[in-house]
Amino acid sequence: MKISDRDMLDRKLYFKELLRMQGELVKLQDWVQHEKKKVVVIFEGRDSAGKGGVIKRITQRLNPRVCRVAALPAPNERERTQWYFQRYVTHLPAGGEIVLFDRSWYNRAGVERVMGFCTDEQYEEFFHSVPEFERMLVRSGTILLKYWFSITDEEQQFRFTMRIHDPLKQWKLSPMDVEARSRWEQYTKAKETMLERTHIPEAPWWVVEAVDKKRARLNCISHLLDQIPYHDVSHVPVVLPPRVRNPDYHRGPVPKEMYVPAKY
């Protein structure tokens, strides 16, 4: 069921809270850099669940050299012959970095399982390996958070329809998304199995109710901030040096044809 306008989060409150939390994310970024921490955040969920939206709001005011997004395409022929986790390992953070995975190694438990891109043996091996893989990350000092964005059947139908009719969003709807739409129940079973078998104390799953996009973003960012014991980092005040002026300096003219036309 679609949420009514009456149930929607107040727009002013949303932007006020978002701006406040983005300020806290900057503090988190400073702390991660200062303490050389490693942070990995996994965002999973059905197509159109809102993963990209919350990632965009998290990264909006952060340094892309510190906080980056890993959104891997389908594996190529060479990668399909590698250890399954190998192509993800290369994207893990070094000290002082945050990596946000827009989908992750959990593709094997979701799309690969439902679409038949992996064998039963590979599927079972994944569930055998992933808990220890994540424990290894945590033991190495990585802060690992895993979020599942949950939407209803009706809400996904609505969002897909909006994408079909919006030229600015049509690129978001792939043939795989369309095929997945008809397999809702299979994805539900795959999701339930995944959460049950990979919800471990060292790296638990957190489910974000995401029918209301704005509430989902605020709830997720707020929770993320609560999970990491960051604190303010003091900075040496920045003092601009005086502008050095050379009496022999002359600024040369720029040819008019090099300027971008002033249409506005």
C-alpha cells in the first residue's frame, strides 16, 4: 500500500535532520582519517529499494578520497574463475578509508541464486565461507555494517512504473530488474535464507523499513552514526598566507573563443 501524503515526513524536518547528520558524517570522516580506521558499509535490498538514495546522501558532503562507493558490475569471464570474494577484496578500505558497497558479495545469495548464475554447490560454499570471511575482516580491525532495505511488493511496482515513465530514471531499470520483478517470491525466500544464515554477532544484519524514502535515509544514517564510536578531532586553525605579489607579473589575455558561451 502506498503511504499517504499525511504520513510523509515533513520536508523541512527532513532537510534539517539530514543536514545535521551530514555534519556528523564529516566528523566521522575526520575521526576515521585521524585514527586510521577501516569502515565497510554494505547496502543490500531489492531493486529500487533506495540503496542508491541513502548512499548519495551519505557521500554528498564527504571527501571522495576518504569515502568511496564500490558498485561492481557483473563478473567477467576471468573473475568467474577466481575465488568468489577476490574481486571484492580489492575494494576493501585501507586505514583512514570508508567504503560503501552498493550491493556486495551477497549477490551470490540473491540474484545469482534466483537467476541460476551459481550452482547449488557454490551457493552452499558461500554460506559456509561468508561468516568466516566477515569475521576475518572484523578481527583485522574493519568496522563492518550490513543493511537490508525492505520495501513492499506494491511499493516496488510503483517505483518501477515511475522509472518506466520518467526519462531521467529509465536508465535505472535494467532487463535484469524487469525479470526480477516477476520473481518476487523467489527473492523473498532467498532474502530470508540469507538473513538467517549470515546474521552473526560479529556482523549482524540491520533491516531498514524503506517504503518512505526520506525516513529510511534518516533512520539508516542515524543508526550508522550510532554504531561507530567516533568523536570530534581537533584541527590546527588554517591561516592563509599573504598573497605574494611580483611587480613583473602580468596576466596575459585569454582568447575570446576559449570562453564557454554565457547562455545564462
